[in-house]
Amino acid sequence: MKISKKIIDPILPILSTVLVVLLEFIKNGPGMSMVKLGVLTLLLTIAAGIYLYAFESSIFNNKYEKFIVLLSYLGSIGLLYVVERPETFSFWMLGGLLISMLFDPKMGLLLHFNLTFLIGIGFAERMESVLQLLLIGIIMNMLSKYLKQKSTVIYAAIIILSTNITLVFIMNNFVMDTRLGYNYMNSFFSILTVIVIGFFLCKLYEKFGLKVFKTGKNEDNLKLDEENLLDDSDNKAEDKESVESEPAELVVQEVTGIDLKATEGLRTNYDLLLDENNELLLQLKEKSASLYEHALRIGDLSYRAARAIQADEVLAKAGGLYHEIGKIREGNYIEQGLKIAEEYRFPEKLISILKQHNIKYEKPTFVEAAIVMLSDNVVSTITYIEKTQNDKYSRSKIIENIFQMRMEKGTFDESHLSIKDFKVLKEFYQKEFANKYENTN
């Protein structure tokens, strides 16, 4: 059953306010500080809620994401009261960092600001400590995408920890003097602990929960023809010229001297496959100029979409270029494409994209295949609807519903496409079709 936004709007402000009032009562008893911190929490969290519903409302359509946001924020508030000196033992920063790593750095930064404000009013003894925590939190959230990657987490952690040491040194009048009441080692290791725990929680989430969760149906209930979303090209204009059943050889022997069909164990490299003058792409152009232009467009779109989420750009581009290569022969274009791929020894993942870009044949099992499917769906659907329905629907709405349908049908459940990447891709396509491709159809 779908939960109305009117019901869930006050959840975050109410729960956080009740928690602060309860913890303050337990720690210090009834008094003005309990009222002051309660009202402050309510106002700050309402402001955060306005932002979430204005810019991140999709999170509240998913009970899993909503639960993670609530747990992260409320858990951070709890840590403010559990530790004796939260301005030194900064474990409470984990909540905002985790939200940045999993969902959106701006949202994580907003929640970090709220928590830092609470510390400044109710916990910190020195304004210098509050400024230090605010700046470190900003840097952590800015580097959140690097903190969750194995290849960059160490470098990002070094930047954060060295910056923390520098800030402490500056804000303590350039003197490392423990008599000032500040424990430098505790500050250093608590921030390191936050980074380590955030990294491992993110990896656990990627392994067990970071798949595209299914959500309820879109309120506007936009009706898009399933055939137009899933396949691809049957409605695109094509030339009716016939071609030979066997394509000419790729122009690779002049470059490498290798006969790809006769050599065991070797695969065509991507440099050759991405060359727009190779014989397979020229055959596609000869078969149909519109098919060729479509392939170039999907290749370029997939390349930049992969870059947006740090996926394999070259694989995505090759997948876009060759997803309909089977149409240079008669018969089922996917089956013919797989035959061509084997004849010319395409890389194994590229062969998989030929099968997995069309949901009627096989679901995507990796991110780049999902990207090619989305690129093809978006381009084909927008082209079809704008040609047949007189621009009744905005491009942004069409893309929104394509992504919604993919979630509901679990199309990418096996692709390891994260919720955050799914969101980034949706924003990428909406931006692309609002600008670059505005006048190309």
C-alpha cells in the first residue's frame, strides 16, 4: 500500500525532536536546555525535510532508503549523548557521511550542519572546536565518493586526517598543548574510525542492499507502450536496401597483421571496434543511415553516462555502437549480432551487451549493459512518443517513467546498479535531453 507524503512528512522532525528531548531529560533532567535543544532540533530538521522533499523526494518513495536516512540521522543524535565529549569523539559524524556515500553529498552535508549546530549550542565548550568539526565535515562530505572506493579511500582519508591535524594546530594557537583540554589523539582516531566504519558499511550495503529497490507506481500513471520501452528500434525509420549475408572483414589486418577469424584465443581490441571507419560500422551505415546515426548516438550517450557513475566508459561506448549490428544481416538481429560477435571475436562483455540491451532477450548482469539498455530505451521512446503523440509529455517525464518502470519490473536487479548510480543516471539523461538533444529529433 502506498504511503501518502502527508503522513510521512513529519516523521524526521518529530522523531529527532522527541529523541533529543528524551536524551536531554535523561542526561541533565528537565530544564531550559531541554526546551532549547528540542525547539532547535525541530526547526533544523524541518528545514532539512523541506530540502529532502524538494530535491530528494524519491528517497521517501522507498522504505529502505527512508529507513537508512532516519537511522543515520537519529543514530548520530544518539551518539552526541552517548560519548562524553562529542567535540573530540566525533563518531556522530558517521550518519552524515554515510548518507553522502550512499545517496547525496548535499543531503549528508545538510544533516552534518544540523548536528554541528546542535553541538555548538548544547555540547561544545569552545567555538574553535565547532568550526573545526564543521570544516572537517564539509571536507568529508565533499570527498565521500572517494571514501567509498578501494582505490581512493586511503588518499581521501590522508587528506581529511592531515587537514584535521592542521586545523587543530591553527585553532589552538599553533601549539599542541594538552593543557588546553583538547585531546588530539582522540580527535584523530575518532575521525579515522568514522572513515573506516563508513567505508565498510558502504561495502556491506553494496553487497547486500545496493540494488535497485522496487518502488510504488508513479502517481501520474503515465502510460508508455511497453514495446517502445523495450525494443529498441522497430519503430525507427530504416532504409530498405538489401546487403550481402556475410559482412566484409574488419579492417584490422592492415593494422595488426592478425586474422581474427583464424587466431585462437585472441579478441578484437576496443581501439579497432571504436574506429568508426571499420568495416562492420561501414556495413551498418550502408544498410541504413538512420541505424548508423542511432548507433553513434547510443555509443556517445552510453559513454558519457558511464563516465557519470565511473563505470567502464569504453565498454559502454562499444556496447552502444554495436547493440544493433545484427541488422546488417537478415533475421533476428540479436541472434545475427551474436554470430557476428563470435566471428569477429568481440570481447566477452561486449557480446553480453548484445544480448542484454533488450529485455525481451536477457536482463543486464552488469552496469554497462544496463547503461546501454537505458540509452536505447530513452532515445527510442522519446523519438516514438514525440512523433506520434504531439509532444503530449515532457522529455523529463518520459525519462522519469522509463526509470520507474525499470524499477518496478526489477530489470536491473542482477546488474549491481546502485540506487545512487540509478539516480545519477536518471538526472544525466534528463539533463542531456533537456539540452543537447533538444532539437535533434
